[in-house]
Amino acid sequence: MGPLFDIGANLTNRAFHGDLKDVLARAAAAGVGPIVVTGTSAEASSEALAVARQHDGRLWATAGVHPHHAQHLDDAGMLILRELLADPQVVAVGECGLDYDRDYSPRADQRRAFARQLDLAIELRRPVFLHERAAHADFTAMVGERRCELLRAVVHCFTGSEAELDAYLELDLHVGMTGWICDERRGAHLRGFLGKVPADRLMLETDAPYLLPRDLKPQPRNRRNEPGLLPHVARAVAQAVGKPIAQLADETTATAHAFFGLSQSAGPTNSG
């Protein structure tokens, strides 16, 4: 099968500080090609780009502020995001959205930061890498208000209900699937309706170092997820949607390249 595309890995996380080179080598050996390094704050987004630059042509980055850090997003932070997004290796705005499960930032601050980043994506004509947890109504309303102006948007790490998926598909959003689908306690429900997602809107991600597939045998001693485990996620997704793994790999990789505006053989295109 062709190379897989990991649309979201937190490679700036301290879990990778000691062996990122080995992590990337294992990913390549497992058949994982491009990887997008997730930015979660102004500082972390700068770090994501720095890591991507060290692996030009293999790694890309996003620039955004996660809802956990929303209360800290000010004009200076927005300027940093804008400057980062001028770099061709930064391929999307985000990770941004709403998280009412943890409420690490006040909800009003989350909505304000989310709106600013959506508006920035509209202004710069860039895709958006979205986060939603326990905030479906507000999230859907905010995205819906701007959907006709947004270029492309993906709900990263989808874990929700069938009704929530239907709402996102109605908004013409892409869907990112992680190892959550491998969790028989919390993710088994996804297998019943994941087939609803059109092939040109389904993508794969590890969200490493988080969301280690629960059914992976043996489990790594450090309990760390990494991009090299994306084939395990791909097999679970292929089974859920009833497709051969090679077909699923080709489709999700092509979809990811198109979503981020990357050619299959080179870098960014002007197809935005």
C-alpha cells in the first residue's frame, strides 16, 4: 500500500525530546509519509515550525491556539500566528476550537479566541484544524456562521455521536480519525457509522503522544503513541468502513494532500 499521511502529531511534546530522530525513522519504516506537527499555542506553533524545518519535505506544521490556552491569546499572539502562517511549511490554522470538558480557559475566552482564529483563516484563505469536546452546539454554531467563507476545515480526533457526525458532514467538514476507534470501551460506537464519511473527507492521525491504541499488542512500556503506529489505526478504520487497507491508505492520503494544499510529490500548491 502507499504511504500514510498523519494529519496531527504533537511532535514538540517533551515525550519526543530525546528520540525524535528514531521516532521519525520508525514512522518511515512503517510506511508513514507526511506528518503535520500540531501547534497549540503561539509558542508551541513556533516550535512546530522549527521542527518541520528540520525535516523539510517530510514534516509540516499548523499554527493556532488550543482552547485550553485561549485566555492567553492576545494581539501579540495573533501577530505571531499571522507571521507563522506566511511560511509555506505552515499548512493550516489551528489547533483551535472549544473544549467545555476541561474548561482550562473560561468559555467566553474560548469563543473569543476561536472566532479570531476562524476569521484569520478566512482572511488568509487557509484550512482550519479544529478541536471540539463537549461543546458541540456552540462549536457547530460558530463554524456554521462562517462556513461559506472558510476554505476547508477538519474536525480533528472525532470521537462523537452519529448525530454529531451528521451535523459536521452537513457543514461539509472533514473528519480526522485516531486510535480512539481502537478503544472497545469508548470508541467502538464509531465503527457503526464511520462509513457515512465520504472518502474525500476522511483522514487519519495519531495525535501522538496521546491516544495510544488500546488494543495494540504488546503495549509499549512508555505508553507513548507515535506516528509509526498509524498503520494500526488505518487497519481499524479500513475494517470499520469495509474497505481494503490499501484502498483506505490511498484515499486518506490523497484527501490529506488535497486538504492541506500539498502536491503528492512536492510541497504546497496554489490550489487553495
